[in-house]
Amino acid sequence: MYFLISCLPVKIVFSDSYFLVFSSKLLPMSSANEIQAKGTVVEVMKGGAYRVQLPNGHRCIARASGELRLSFIRLSLGDQVHLEFNPYDLSRARIVLPA
């Protein structure tokens, strides 16, 4: 997740023409804002998404993080996973590690 600091104009040159675009100077937000939890995979959905149920009964849609996708780690029904939630949307999460 990123936090927008400022917009700076940048000139991009392609052969004889150039375009003036506004690039954003982005800084990563602190990971202290993330809510961590453990859950169980209840449903495998298409598109690399999973429905995960937390111990308190809350269900959310979770996607595998880049590290899991690059390692080709597959998750199936009943797998225990570690999740990270964004405090602004608790219905979606990121799967960080298989437990």
C-alpha cells in the first residue's frame, strides 16, 4: 500500500516527440497499519482468490501475496493461513504465509 506525497511533472521522450506526464512520488505506508490474523481456507475461487474463515466466524476474500505466487505454493481446502487486513476494508485480505 502506498501513500501519495506529491505530484511532479516529468518529461518522457519517445524518438522525436515528448509527453509531459505527472508522476507521483510514492512512499510505502508503514506495515503497522496492517491487521494480522490466522484463518482457514473454506473455498477456492477462480482467479487466484480464496474465501477464508477466521476463528471468530468472519469470512473474507483473500489473495495470495507475491511471494506465494512466485514460489508456486498452492492452497487447498482446510489449509491454515496467515492473513493481513487493510484497516479500511476488512472484507478483503492478503495471504502472507501458509501456517
